[in-house]
Amino acid sequence: MFPGGQSCFVSILMTNSEELRGQMSSLVALSEENLAKLSGLAKEAQNNRNLRFEGKICVAERKSAGELFPTIDATLNGCQTHFELCDAENSGDAFDLLSSDPTIGLVIVDLQLPRLEGFKLLAKLLQDYPQLPVVAVACRDVSSLQRLATSSNIGIITHPLNTCALQDVVTTCLSMNSRTGSEDLAQGLVAALLESEGRTTLMALSSGTQSGSCFIRNGQLIDATCGDKYGAEAMLELLAWRKCEILFTDFSDKRIKRKIDKTVLELIGSAFDKSGTLKAVEPLSQAEWEDSSGNEVKEELESSLSAPHREQVEGKETVRASTDVGFLEDPKNSMEELVMALESYLERFKKINGYKASAIMNFTGEILAQDSIDPNIDLGMVGATFNDIFRTAHEASDKIGLEACREASISTPKGIIIMRCSGVKAKVHYHTIAIFSADGNQALAKMEMEKMIPLVMDELG
Amino acid sequence: MATSGRQKSQDTYEHIDQEEELLGSYLAALQKVKGYKASAIMTFRGEILAGHSADAKIDLRAVGNTFNDIFRNAHEASDKIGLKSCLELVINTPKGIIIMRCSGGDAPVHFHLLVIVSAEGNLALAKMELEKMIAPVLAEIS
């Protein structure tokens, strides 16, 4: 290639002119595949030039995952950057860092942080730090949410991390001068992410003197209330709020029937016209709503979700999220009941010879119930690592046409670790892990795991 | 002895082919196991030293590394909880079983064996064959 040809060629690849790109590719007889590769390289080169960053990057991820740190380090080292990474394991750590260190110029949030810590952090950043660039790392495909994320001025990327994609999203985030519009639809973005990540939570929102809630179960928007409105109508009103505070509560009442048949994204799409104004929605009649639910549940939801609770905080009247009344007690009880039920299933393993530890996790690795009689084994710490191994095995076995794996046994000189999956396509995708000594009765353990599946699924369903 | 042949052909790299052929011969025993689909001998880093696949869908060069990574992560995780580094990993799927075996982290040469059989394949025999293979393969590559 003639001198300077490479940069010229790169410039051509960076242009939007299809004609010019076509001519160039035919000139040098490049295959489509090679052209795509070169385009990628050109884009990367362009990003390297564009990405200028000096300051600290706060990375909120599980210590056990430890994936973001090296990837970010490798990604930004080649760019015109002078940065320092600081880690946070939960939303509290991240906020301590942010309040104590004004040089933090970017926050990268892993949405897989346990107990919805990633979501709590994201919601708080959207609300309290509108100027700070944020990148959220999701676990599932979020391509449908990219537009919504862009409108909220945050970057969004999925696991496993890809250097080019990370560089792209960081560049885009840093190029945004401010996230002045981030309070718009922030709650919509958080709810849509909860949906796409398959989470279960009760999201309580408050804005000024108004309060409302929406309930998402296993990634499905179930119901919402806002003042005297409920269902889709309430959700639409919640989505239209600006600058609202978001709180999350562990709540998973399977008695509550689904009353919203749309996803958050569909609601956002149908709610706002081209000018961004909220469209009028046909309200659901009281009778219709009552029909769609048992009275007992309706009363519970109505009384707990719609009543704002006022209290005096430092002489200032504030409206607390409605989860603080009634609902807070019920979900706690309900959660405790669920944990107790799950722990009763784990009891079965304790009777098996050689038992050391066991846990039930959701497929993302969050521990729902656990037990250990071995002081060396803290499943809260290592459960997520074994879960990652299992999930990688799911993907790898699927790749070779054997379908996603159901069971994995890891044998060591001192013990055996058995992991069981309820099934990727089952109504609830959860994982069980049990650890036994090397001479433990693994056959019986596997049988118990098999028997547990429909029962635990019912419990979690 | 294999080493003398290796010395003679050092300059022509023939020894590499010979070694692969020799290691490949150990995989022949696995091919007789009912339900056999594929097998490989890998370094602990995931480099394939010898491999064989009877299933067109299974490209060991492409997926061997992934399974090796899973196995190595399992090594670390099990060591972390005080059970020592793992020696065997069995992954059951609706359509097949993947078995990985390690020579042992403390062995003179740390290598991994991989065999894939169908769901109704003879898992016990496959495990026995893997166990039997370890000593001769160790002797060959050390």
C-alpha cells in the first residue's frame, strides 16, 4: 500500500458513503468479512483517538466476578487516558466513594450485583448525579433498550464484555456533556432493565407529594398503583413523572395476578406521542380490575400501594414510599415464608451422608436460601462463582448441539460439588448446588435434587 | 523408546506429527465406548494435543478451550472452599454427557482429557477408560 494509504483507507471505511466503501472494497477485492473486520479496526482506531479521559472510574461489581476491572484496564490503557480504577461492592460503597472523591468521572455498574444493589445504584445515579456518565453492564440482551438508555443518557452493555463494545460505550458516555434529560424516563429505564434481567421486586416511587409502586415478578410487569389509579393507567402516570425517588423491596407474592399485559417498553412506546407528550389512556374500570384479581389480593395491593405515608423528617414533611406501610410487613413475611420453605427443601440434603453445604439460587446466581455445616464453605461468597461455571457450561453444551446442561458434578480429592438446573425453558429457571465429602452419597443427593425441582418451582413460581 | 525417534526427527518437526499420532492412539479406546461422540487430550491451558470427533457438530478446536476454561474455573473454585483442585467434571445435558478429567495439578505434567458421549452412552466405561489413559499419556508427554 502507498504511504499514507492505510490512514486514507481507514478514513474511507469510517465514512458513511456506501458507494465509496463499495468502490474501495472492489478495488482491493476485499471479501465482505474482511471489510467488516477492517471497518471494526478503523472504528477502534477512531475511538482510540476520540477517547480522552482523565480521572477516576468507579467500578461497582461483585468481587468474585472480577471481570470488569481487567477488561476496563485493557480497554482504556490503549487510549489517550489517564485513569485510576476504584472498586465498590455495593451501592453504599459507591456513594461513599462518589461523595468523598470529586475526581470520579465515570461509574460502571454491574446490574448483577446481589440484592438488586446494581439497580439501586443506577436509580440513585440517575436521580442524584445527572452530570455523571454511567455505563450499566447487563446480563441479558438489551438491544431493545438501547434507545431508551440513550434517551436517558446512559451507556448500556452486556456480558460477556467485549473490548470494542466497551470502548464504544465509554466513548459515547464521556462525549455526552451532561445528562440533563436523565431524569426523564429514568424510572422507565430502570423498570425495563428489571424486566429484561428477569428480576422480581416491588419498585416504590415518590415524586414530591405523589407516590406509587409497580410490581415486577420474574421479569414481568404485574401491576402498578398511583394515587387512585391502578394497572397500566397507573404505570403510565408513573412513567411520566420527573425526578422521582426509587426504592426497591423484596416482594414476590405469587397470588397477585398479572394486570398489565404490556411490557414497560411497550407502555412507553404507546404512551408518548412524537412530541413526547403523554397520551390519554383508557382507564380500567373498577369492576374490570376487581374481576382480574381475587378480592383478598386486591385489598392487600390497594391498601398497601396507594396509601402514601407521611412522616416528619427533620421538621420537613416528606412522602415515604408506600412500601413502608403494610406492604413492608407483608412482603417481609412473604419473603421469610419463601426462604423458610426453600430452607425446608435444603433440610433434605442434611440427612444425606457426607453433606457439607447447599443452596438454591436464581439463575443469575443470587442466593435464595443456603445452608452450610462446613466453616470453610460460605456459599454466599462462592455460590456465584459455581453458578458462573454452570452457566458457561449451559452455553458451551448448547453450542455443540447437546442443549443446555441440566447437571454438573465436580469431583475433587476431598469432595464433590453437584449443580442442578430446573431447565432453561422451565417456568422458573433456578439452580441448586450441594456439596458433599468425597465419600458422600452423591447418588441420593442427585435423586433428592430431581425430586425437589417441581416443588421448588411451585414455591418460586 | 519414543524419545530416540523424537531426537532423530527434531529438525524436520516430524516428531510433532508422530506425537499427535501416538496420543491419538490412546483416544482409540474411547471410541469403542457406547454413544461416543468426541474426545481430546489437552494441555491444562487448553491447547489440543490430540483430538477426534465422530460428530460433525462438535468441533473440538472451537469448543475444547471453552470446556477447558470451565474446568480450570472449577479447579480454582473447589480449591477455594478447601476441597482441593478438582480431578473430574461431568456435565449432563438432555442430549449428551461431557466428561473432563485432570491428570492432577501436582502430577509431573498437568493435562486434561475430554470425552463427549450421547445421553444414553456408557458413562461409567468412559470414566474408566479416562482413568486408565492417564498413566500412559503422562509417560508419553512428560
